[in-house]
Amino acid sequence: MNNASFLAILTELHAKTHAELQNVLANNAVERLRARPHHDMNSMVWSVWHSIRSEDACISRFVAPLEQVFTTQHFLTRMGVPFSGDGYGMSSDDVTALSNEIVVAELIAYGHAVQAQSAAAIAQMQDWDFATPFAESAIRQACATYADLANDDVQSTINYAVSMSKATYIMKHYYGHSQYHLGEISAIDGQIAGKRYFTW
């Protein structure tokens, strides 16, 4: 498959994935979005937030390359929750706090902003060699350039980015990771309502 074909497919999958995430937010009452059916399950709103945060963190800076929209458009303040990470390793109490406090309308706006920045970045991949990983020097440079990476473990960030081909990284963070959490949302909904949210 040539780059043009791969990027055309990626563009379509990315748009459909964001439409599905937005559909969850638009078609559920806020109380249902915030609900955690069990103490060891996430809420639907947490899963959407985590999907969007992860995309912003992994595509902005390393692919775009631009600051995260989380930073440039002040979504930490706008969403009303004191969590600047992407939710990885978050405690159960913090999952509950975010679920209860996040401003859903601003999460919707954040999703649209992340989708737009990630979609624009696709145009920069026309000449990429997708079979190869990112260069360690490029990841190290990104870590030195962007202030919101200042407290990251640089070597761990490098190790993660170079552990897979660019094709794998791109498919994971434009599509696969969010699709995993859309499946999780289906399971959460099933626990709340006794039926599957998505039918496929």
C-alpha cells in the first residue's frame, strides 16, 4: 500500500472514531456519562476524556509538531479538572473526581480541537517511511522543545516511541486506542442499562 492510500484510510478512520466519541457525549445524559457501575470500572466520560487526551499527547508535539491543544487552548482550566496527564495510572479516587467534575461541554470542544489538529498533521506524512520507527534524536528534540514535556521521563518517552514502526504508532494513536475505549464504553453502558450501547 502506498502512502497516499494509507493516509486516505487513516483520515477516514480518524474522522469516524471522533464521530463515535462525540456521539457518546451527545446522546447520553450527563448523569449516565459520569456513572461508574463498579469501583473498578471507569465512567463513559472518563473513557472519552482519556481517549482524546492520549491522542493530543501522542500526536501533538511528536507528529504535528505543535503544542498540545490542551495547552494552547487552556483546556485544563476550561474542563474544570486538575489533571494535566492523560489518565494513565490514575487512581480510582481520581477517576471518580474527574468523572464527577469535568465540564462535558468543554470536553466536547476539546475533542473537536484535537481532531482538527491531528487531522491537519496527516498532510505532513506524505513522504514518511512508515516501516521505520521515529528517530531517537527527533523524540529527544521534542522533549527539549515543549514545556509540557519538561517533567517527563525522557528516556521512557524515547523508548516507547522507538519501540514500534511509525505505521503502528500512527494507527494506535489515531484509531486503535480510541476504538479500544469505545469498546470499554459499550461494556460500561451494558452494566448501567443492561444492553449494549453500540450494535455491530
